Amino acid sequence: MISTFHWSVVAAYAAGLIYAAVSDARSLTIPNWLCGGIALAFLPAAWMAGQSGVDMAQHYALGVAFLVAGALIFAAGIMGGGDVKLLAAIAPWLDFELVGRFLILVALIGGGVALCVLAVRRLPFLASVRSGIPWLADDEPGASQAVPYGIAIAMAALWVLPKLTILPVH
């Protein structure tokens, strides 16, 4: 029974990541309630995986560190607030040895997403794609150069998901 619930929590985490990516792609927003739910879902998953209170606290401390670093990045205008909150919400789920791999994946996938956004904005034959996404349709000089980085963050988190020791199979 616990294993079924444990898998349900992990599945909810994965579903939340997918929802965050889709939401960011559609409207350049990631709901606060979603980030909070992703972060809170770590508690039952960690408890069922047998983590101690100290281990859970250390994982949440990693989330706080991501939030502080992300706030500085947000203040510099480099990343959106929703992206920062999503990174901080995912951080507790990460094993410490996976943090570097996760961040590299975010950067690589994010670069790919940025190239795709640039192609859609510049290539005339993709005008129909632009017209379906309001934030992407702005072709005016000086228009928003926003990139839905939540897609890259969610994809990287899903990529490392099978490696997490918090999974029921570990």
C-alpha cells in the first residue's frame, strides 16, 4: 500500500513538472500553487523512502539555496520569477550528486528551447505557430525576448528523475 502511494506521489511530481512546462509554454507563467505543491510533495516521498528528518531538512535547505541564488538572477533580469520558484521547488527532490548534472541539463535544454523560440520568431513559414501563441506573436522591434525556461527546467528534472534515490525501487 505504501509503495502504491509512494509511486502516486512521484507520479504527481512528474505530472506537476509537465503541467509547469505546458503552462510556461502557453503563457510564460508557472502557477505559485504548483511550485508549492511540487516542493511539499517531497515530504511524503522522502518519508516513504526512509529519509531522516535531518536528510529532509538538508534537501529543503538546497531548495532555499536555489531560491536565494535564483532571486539574485531574477533581480538581474536574467530569469523569470516563475522559473526561479520552479527551480527552488525541484531542488529538494534532487540528490546532492545530481545537482550539477541537473543544472547542466537545464542550461543545455534551455539553449535548445531558446534556439527553437528564435527560429519560430524569425522564420516566415512558422508564422502560423507564432499566431497561436500570444507572447510569441510579437514581431515588433523591442518586443519581449522572453523564453519559456520552465520547459527546460521541467525537462531536466524529468531526465534525472529515474536517477533519484527517493524512488520506491531504490
